[in-house]
Amino acid sequence: MTKVLTTRFDLKGEACDIDVYIKTGGYAALEKAFREMTPEAVIEEVKKSALRGRGGAGFPTGMKWSFVPKESKRPKYVVCNADESEPGTGKDRDLMRWDPHMLIEGMLITAYALNARDSYIYIRGEYWYIKEILERAIAQAYERGYLGKNVLGSGREFNLYVHPGAGAYICGEETALLESLEGKRGHPRLKPPFPAVVGLYGGPTVVNNVETLAAVPWIISNGGDAYRALGTEKSGGTKLFTVSGHIVRPGNYEVPMGYPMSKLIYEDCGGIRNGKKLKAVIPGGSSVPIITAEEVEKCGLDYESVAAVGSMLGSGGVIVMDETVDIFETTRNLTHFYHHESCGWCTPCREGTRWLQKVFERMHRYEGRPGDVELLHELADKILGKSFCPLGDAAAMPVQSAIDKFREDFDRRIKHDLVQIKMHAAD
Amino acid sequence: METVKLTIDGVEVTAPKGELLIEVCEMNGVYLPRFCHFRGLTPQASCRMCVVRVDKIPKLQTACTMPVADGMVVTTASDEIEDVRSGMIEFLLSNHPVDCPVCDRAGECELQDQTFGFGEDRTRSRFEDKEPTLERQISPFIYNDPQRCVTCKRCTRVCEEWMDEFAITAVNRGSHTVISSFGGWVECSDCGNCVDVCPTGTLLHVPYKYVARPWDLKQTPTICNYCSDGCSILAGTRSEQFIRAVARDGRGRTAGGINNDFLCALGRYTIDAVHSPQRIDRPMIRRGEYLVPATWDEALNFAASKLAEIKNDDGGAALGAIGAARLLNEDLFVLGKFAAETLGTPNADFYHDEDEIDTASFFRYGIPVLATQEHIQNADTIILIGSDPNEENPLTAFSIRWAVRQKSARLLMVNSMPSRLERQAERAIRVREGSEGAVVEALLAPSRIEATAAAAGVGVDDLRFVRQVLLESERVVVIFGDELKATAVEALALFETQLATPSADVATAARNAHLDALQRQVRSTNSTNKPAVNENPFTSIVAHPTLEVGAEPARTSTKFSFVPLFRYSNSLGACLIGMDASLRGGLSAQAMINGSGGGIQALYVVGEDLLGKANGDESHVRTQLGKLKLLIVQDQFMTETAKSAHVVFPSTSFAESQGTQVNNAGQVQLVRRVIPPVGQARPDWMITSSIAKLMGSDFGYQGQVRAIFKEISERVNACAGLTHNRLANEGAIQVSAAPPDSAGIDRADLLARLSAETDRINKEIEVDSSELTAKAGSRLHGRYPLQTRYSEMLKAGDGRESPVVFPA
């Protein structure tokens, strides 16, 4: 299996040193892009690769780049979204921890392609130790002339800064991230205009996930077609999956797009722990609908196949749950998270998540009332698609799918005493 | 104006291009529910109430962020949309205390109205689902009950965008979001606009708390009396008590004045002066040392006989009449007529001293084109010379900020003291105190730029820049204050000819260059500092014509228009109707005081505290007044002047009498009577004409204030054709300008006088850094020595010494 992202993971951190990185083929793609390719050619290559955004939405990266206007009165920026806060996802952490220079190289190629001078890595605040790794790597890159004035004799200047977040899930949403990066309260912005037109400090901005940018050097070195050939027609390349939960070998796995999910779980990860049966899987980080064990069997790991079973590939955080799990409790946990992380901007998300949590809490105490399960489903429906940013959808979808697929776990929480049944009947 | 055609619920309508869909719907009679949307504030799209279905777009769209486009097909009502709306209402109410019976907003609450209009009649939320929070006072004037909040953030946006104060903000996250401030106590100018725009009972006026229910209130539109901007207020009265003044009540009704939804602290919180216990409630006559209460007949007869006696003994010229510049036109006119016809004296003047704008100079060559608030809001360039509108004319400051933020207007400031408006200025020049006139000369006479720059203590480049911007601009509003002295004020008449734009192309090019530069500006990263120009793509493409939806932007016919920032609510009116002594050929108010005991034997003072205004010269004025044979005072309060009078008449406040006043834009507005007179007070004109009648001249008004205004409109050209009825129906009407004929101005002489003035400044004012210290502060409030709850509360507020803007 061809590795794109995890080639240097076995070095266990030695690749953080620029010499090791260069020895193992690093910065070759950068030199190729600078010396042999025009910015347009770089964008064209990325378009050819069918690389799609790895942060969750899966938007074609090349197309996103081509939305950036060529001529702009304000400076353009490249921003790396390293605010990896999605529960169940830890791929970016390892990418930055074991191979920081690959991200730097990818960002430099992107900045070259978009004609941006300054780039930012917005990193999750809890990743303070990775911030140090990145900053050391950036310092080395400045020393070697990959960053700074006149990079590789091109006469152009490139700067890279690392900015830590302060612990808000919403700041992983690209416009809220930009607000936070500008030093403001992390609220999503109104779209349109999209960041590609009006982004950071009002300038055209490309915001990409760590994994997306880290794949760029390989694409430039080996060509977009080669990358596309690794995966499926519409989802090119490979993807990192963080597999967690009740499996024998949890961890980050790089597999090509379209890889069968059951193979990932039962072969690569060694199957379900303690010989238990699989109950459910959340395939793409906590925000996506849950899928059942039967659906896992027919599910391939690419955007289209996961969508076919009614879920989303998301950020690639595969959460595996065995038969001992009460889906009600896991959903309650997620709802608590989304209530805590709702930014409070729009009504449905702010009030909806709070209400959802209140109902979950009383059901948790086995004090649910008849009709509460339907209430949960309807509340989620009122949030879905009506909120200002995708966070509202993220809070609603797990609830709805969990109720649809594991209704019995919810029904158990309803307290049917005689009086209530009578009152219910009288309705 | 470019228009587009779109279909709303199957009806084809025409709308201004780029206008927001929610406004277009409203213009066409389709009201979309909203909490966060507010005309003129940046779109927020957070309440999700105004969702509509737009063809060809998969998701429901918020009408408050959607600019209309040609061929758009919009559905505003369907099962799907109604479901969303009732869902949002249910969400909002799920964490709302629903304590309407004890909420002051109940009855004029948008949450109530919209629940009634768009919500369900029952909810699935339960009491234990709510998260109770405590009500608290966050400033001397504002109560906050966070639980009632729908987080529409109108209040914070008003604070940031209208007032540029950033005093309140949303703190905490998610469902714990509350409107508060850093530190919990709000330090601001207490304008109270955040309370007015609040759709629920989250923010409440402290003085109005538990005072009345909206359905008990009688609301009368009238005009505020506190500064020369002339804002309209909705005067809320209950049981003949004036208890509330707002620009906009909870249901969004406004008085329809020039200020739309805006009102400042003074207009809002000083109204209780009307019912102050310090009001004089009956006439009084001096008996030896004491002022003794008397009946009206006694007092009027006493005054009339004394005046007649002095007129007999010393002749009419020994009598003088002084009126206050905040009196209504009718009061001043009758006073002037009384002086001329009954007393037979030319000595009648409205009180203004040399620190104020010299009205005579301003009107020397005719009535210049005066800029209304709409003109300011639509100007290309605004130049502010002297004064600080933020404190003295808050509505003008609001309009300036509006122009800069919404219309990318260029603001130039020439000032000797700091002002918060400098944040909006493209170039703010801090000149030496008293040298504002030199800048006017620099603009008119480029050859003298070195000398003027030296006099003003500023760089030559700054002055050149200001001149260049004025030359290039198409429409310029000149706003000036007291600091501009007589000659400079007179020289403003030369602006139109001396600073004419070379050509339309030059103006367009300069405008484009300015917009381009704004585009290039990297946005400030300071979170408390919103960009001066609205960055939001929707408001920048929506060329908001004015605050009025769909109207053409107001433009003046001439390049230059003026806003003299007079001190009092009717300074301009007093001058227009001829109460100015220089027009009558009599003694000025100062001259009358100085002439007391000599040429002047009796003074008839209406509504003015001569001692209070003495400017540190109080003992002199007191001595002078002591020499008088007769001092008659009509006033609302027992001022120092009233205390030394021989006879005192209680007069009505602006809330108790009908009449007209003229604001600094020359707009005549009708002041309505909202409550009956307090105590035995009578309108000033009535007292004056009663005395006149006793002295043998009947003015024939028969107690009708309209009859006085009829006479004014016949005698005063500027007011021709106006009647109280017309003013009541049409609102503010600007008096017709008679722009100065440039040929009639002796340009050389005027410039020579201006140069002499500059040279005098250059010589007399020493360059001393201490001159640059701020003198801004309590000037506006200080002019009204009224005992109001406002001033009392400012002192009382949580141990805080004084507020930021209006120290008591």
C-alpha cells in the first residue's frame, strides 16, 4: 500500500529535524514547484489529484484554491486549520508531531500557488507541545532559506506563524477560526462572501486542514494523476483514519480512499476487543450520523460510499462501539459536548442544544416522560439546516440517527408510571 | 436609482437594487418576523425568524442578509417556513421566564407580538428546562434581566455602531450568553438607545421601571428642548405626569422626526425636571426682603403698573426685554412685539454672549444653505470646526458616524480639544485654542497658509490636505461650533465660490481614490475597534439611501451646506424671527445688563438666569441688577435671577405649551403640549400678552397660540406659508434658504479682516501646551441648572463619582 502521509511516522520524531526530512526526500516538491512550475500549474495539478478537504466537509481543494481572485487589493493569506477539536479525531496531531516539515512544505507550495506572503497555522490550544515542535521546525526552515525573504532564489518572501486557539470547538469552523485569528470572539461569519474572497483581515484567504496541506508535496512530486489513482475516481489519494473505541489496536491508519471499513476494523485494527460483537460505528468524528454493524459491512471508506449508508466521512475519526455500549449514553455525552461548545450566535443551536441536554439529563436519571424520545427527534429536526453555521447540524445529526437506529436504548429511559400513562391517555 | 423586479408570494414588485429582501418585503406589505434585524445595523442573521424560500436555492434563506436580485422568486409563507418560525419561537420561550405580568416591556414587547403572530399556542418546554438568572442593575440607568434575552445583539450593535462606545457586549458562550460588560458595570454616556431597541424586557430604563404599563401610557410626539438638534421624542404621559421620553417605543413606533430611532441621554432622562419640586408654582411679588405669593391678578397688575410708571418717568428706552434662546418662537415673538409696541423700546434681545456663534455674522448675507441630518448622512465630506457634537449635539455626532460608517464619507476635524469623533476622522487637526478662525482663512487664502499654520500651531501640510479634500469633494457639510468667531463665521459665505470643485471628473476621481484606499486598508485586529467603514459585504453593496427605505439620498443644491452648532434649542429661531438686538437696533442683552441703573431702569426677563450665565462675573451682574427699579422674571425655576426679582411669574416648560422651534438645520418643528401646566404656570407668551393688555395694547390672540404663529408666518419671510397644522401633518419643515449672493460680498475687505484676526491670534495667543488641555465635559449639561433625577442619579450611581460624558 502506498503511503503518502505517514512515510516518516516510523522515524518517531526524527523527521522533525530538517536534515532528516531533507534526507528522506523532503523539500524536493517545494523546489520542483518553485523552479519548474507556475502557480497556475500547481493549482492545476492539485485539481487533477481530486484531493478533497480532509477537515470534514470534503470540498475539492483545487476548486477552493481557484476561487481566490488573482488580483486583489488586499494581501492574500493561507491559513492552516490545525484546531483539531472533533471528538474521536487525532490524525492532525500525529501529522504535526511526527512530520512537521511536510505541513510547512505543503503550506509553502500553497502560498506559492496563491501568491500569498503570510501564512498562519491556527493550532488547537491544547496542542501546546506540538506548537513548540512546529515553531522549532519553522525556525529551521527560516535558517535554511525555505522561509523568509527570497525563498529559493525566487525573489519572493514567505512567512509562517503559529497561532494557538484558546479552547473553543467553534474555532474549527473556518470563518470563526478567522475571527479568532484576528483576535476577536470566535463567532462564525456570514457566508457569502466565502473566505476565498473576503477572509483574514479582509483579504482573500484559503483555509485548509492539516492533512489536506500535508498531501500537497506528494502530489507535486508524483503528479496529480498518481495521487488520484491511489483512491477512487471522485475521492483521490489516501486518508488518515483515527480509529478509537473497543478495538484491539486503536490508532491512526493511512488507507487509500475506498478501503472497506470492515477490513480496517477487523484486519488492521485487530477486531473488536474481548471477542465482543460490534454494535455501532461513528465513521467520521462525533458530528456525523451513527451507523449500525450491518451498515459497516457494506461501507467503503470514501466520501460517496459513506454517504450511501446515510452518514459522512467527516474528519475520519472512526469510533467503534461494541455490544456493551448504551447508545443513549454516548449520545447524551455528545449532546453535552455540543451544548457546551455552542457559541450562542443563533437561536436554534444555542437554545436547541440546551433543551436537548435538559431532556437527555432527565432521561439519564430514568425520569424521561412519554413523548420525550419524539421530543428529542423533533428538537433535532428544528435545529437541522436552520442554524447559522454547520455546528447546529453537527449537534442534531447524531441525535436523530441514534434515535432512528437504536430506539430501544432510548425507550428504556422513559418512566411509565400509572399516573403518567393515564394522563397521557387523556391527552 | 437602479431598480430590480422580483416576485414575492406571487406578486411582482419593483425594488431598489441591492436592498435587503426583508426591507423590500416590508415595503410591499409583507412583514417578516425578526429579532436581530434592525434597520441600519450590520446584518446578524442569528435569530433565524425571517427565513424565506428563494427559488433555486436549496436551503431556506434569511431575508435579512439577502440582497434582492432581478428575477428572484420568493415565498414568505408556507407550512415549512411557518414550522421553522414557530420552532424558533418555541426555542426562545423554552428558556424565557414568561414573566410578562411583572415585566415592564409587556404590552410593547416584540417577543410577545411575534409569539402571538408566529408562534404556537403551547410549548413543550417545562419549568425545569429553564435556567434562571438574576435581574441586576448594570448602570445608573439600565436594568438587565438576562433570562429574558433573545441574544439578538441589537443593543451591542447600537452601542458599537451608533454610539461608538463599546460599553456593552455579549459575554459567556452558548446558552449562557448574556449581555453585560467587562466588569459587570457599564461605563458609558448613558444614551439608553440599547434599551429602546431591545425587543424584550432584557434591558429596561431604571427611571421608568415599575412606573407605568404601556397600555396606560398616552404617547404624544413632541420635540426635545435640550439642544439645537431638535430631536423628536415620544412623550409618554400617565395621569398628567410626564414619565417617559423615547425615540422609539417597544412596538417600533417613533415620533417620525429627524432622529428616527436615536435619542441621547439628555433627551431621555432629564424630563423629570418638568415635575421637579423646585418648580415655581405661583406668581410672587417682592415685599421688602421676601418674595410673597400673590394671585395672578395682583402680580400682573403690579407688573403692568410699575412698567407703565417707569415708561412714563424715564421713557421707553429705559426698558429692556431679554428672552432665553430655548423659548419657543411664539414666546419670543410676543416678547419682541411687547417690547416694540407696548413698552416702546428697541431694547429686546435673546440672551447670547460672545462665547456663542455670532448669529448676525452668519446671516449677514442671507440665509445660507443649512444641512439637515439627512444631508450630513449623505455628505461626501464633512468638516467639523470646533465643538464636540458628541457631547453637545449627540444627534449630529450620530449622523457623522453614520456617514463615515455607512457611506464612507470623509471626516475632517479642526478642533482645539479632544473628541471621540476623531476615531472616525480621516484627518483630525488639533489647533491651538481660539485659532479655529485661522484655519478658515487658510482654506480661503492659500497664499497665507504659512501665517495661518503658525497661528493655529499646526503643520502646513495638514491645512493643504484639508483644502485639497474640500476642493475635490462634491458635497461638503461644514459643521462648526462656538469656537469659530464672528469674522470667520462671516467668511464661511465665501466657501461656495472660493472652494468650488474644478470639475465633476476631479470629484469622481477623488471619491474613487478614497474608496480604493479604504479597500486597501488592512482591517484593525483590535477586537474592540470595529473598522471605521462597514466591512460587511451586504451593507457595502446595499447603498442604503437614507434611513428611510427606498428614498433617494438627500443632497443639497449647493456644494457647501452648513450646520451651526448653536447652544440652545431655538437660537436659530430667535434670530430668524427678529429677536436679535442687532437687527432691532437696540441694546444687546449684555449691554442692557451693563446699562442697568443708567440708561436701563427696568428689565423684563423671560426664562433666562442672567446670574447663572454670568460666566464668573456674577457679582457684577448682581450689582447691576440691584440698581434696577424693576426686574420682572418669568421662569420655571427659582433661579438666582428670579430670587432678586420684584415680581416673578411661573411659566410652563416645553412639555406644557404648544409652539414651534427651529433647530440648527433651520427646520421648524411643532412642540406639542403633552401635559397641562404644572401648578399655576402659564405659557410665557400668555403672561406677556396679559401684561400688554393691562398696559393698553391688546394683541388679539384670544388665547390662541396658533394666532401668534399665523402672525409670525406673515411677518417672517423664512416662515411664510407655515401653520401649526401643516407642521403637525408634515413634521419638520426647513425654512427656505436665501443663499448669499457672492457679488454682494466685499471679498477683499472680508479677507483682510480675517487676516487681521489671524495676525492678532498669532501675536496674542502664546504657544503654551497648557492651552491644549481639554475643556470638554459638562458644557451641555451645565447649561441647564435643573434639578433632575438624571443629575441626582449620576451622582448616586453605585458610588461612582461621575459618568464618562456628562458629569453632573
